[in-house]
Amino acid sequence: MATMIGATGGRRRTYLPAAGHDWFLPLYDPFVKLVGGDRVRRTLLEQARVCAGQRVLDVGCGTGSLAVLIKRLHPDVDVVGLDPDPKALARARRKAEREAVSIRLDRGFSDELPYSAASFDLVFSSLMFHHLSAEEKGPTLREIRRVLRPGGFLHLLDFGGREPGAHGLLARLLHSHARLADNTDDGIRTLMKEAGLANAQKVGQQSMLFARLVYYRASAA
């Protein structure tokens, strides 16, 4: 599995590309659309109940599909996307230009968010969390808690784990089993609670190309 090298704060870091494999990036958007990605993103947004005037962060925004969708459906919302992959961000910028929407796109890592405390009303994580190593997941959720305003919410969507056939064809195509092994419902909720997020809960699940996708929500209350 390919990884890319990025730099932050003078340190060199590795990360998993948006499509799991760098060579797959040009095919990522049409493939995810084909297997139902638009449907699961819209469900995520419906659960979040985005309101005019809110400031929203998409952590691990990849090629920008969710960030662009948020801005297109909610033009009065301030949308920020963050990802370590410059190639994915370049595609996100082109996508925003084609859709004629204005969003901010930053390069950075989820466990070192370059934003002030209490600066977002909503944070989204869509099919990104399993990209992180076990050592990065806790710090990422603590950073999300830090940048959420009081009463703000995290909405997280990812592959389910440790059930027969839970990962399915889509997950196996994009990522190794090792990256998905600890993506359990209890494990993610526990990490949320340990990070200081409140009311951590599973709010639903859907299937996409024989993969079980799970929706979670937690608050900064």
C-alpha cells in the first residue's frame, strides 16, 4: 500500500493517500459515486442538520466531495477542508471551482489542527478515521474536541469493524485489513469519550458495496 511523505512543523510524516493508494486517486471520485458515496454523504449531512451561519470543518476532506456538497446545499455556511495530501487538495480546489463554490482548503494533519480553540460549530469526518494509526486516533479526537465550540458536534462516518463480512469489497479494495481491524463501534465511542467528547453514540448504519458504514455523533457539551 502506497504512502506519501508530508511535512509539518519541520518534521516529516507519512500519511495514507485519500484513495488508499496514490495510483488510484484519479479513479477515486467516479468509483465512490458509482457505489453510492453521494447517498451516504447526504445521510451524514441530514443527521448534522447544518444551519446558516455555522462554521464547519471537514477533517480529512480528500478530494473535497463532502466539503463542496455542504457549501452547495448550505451557501451561508463557512466551510473549511483539511487534508495532508496535496494531490487530493488540488482536485478539491478544481472541484470547488467547477461547482462555483467558495471553500477554504488547508494542508495539515488531523492530530495537529491549525485552528484556534472553539472555532467550529460542526466537524465532519467522512471515511477518514480508519486512515489513522492507533496512535493518531486519540490525539485526532482531542484536537476535534479542542476546536469545537461549546454545544458543537462531531459527525463521523466510517467502515464498521470486526463483524463477518463487515468490511466488504469496497473496504478491501481501498485499504488493508490491518487499517480496519480496530474500527469497532465500542472502540470508536470509547475513544470519543476519552477525548472529552460527550454523548458519544452510534446513530445509524448503511451498506455500500457490501461494506457496513457506521455513523457516529458526539458533542462538545
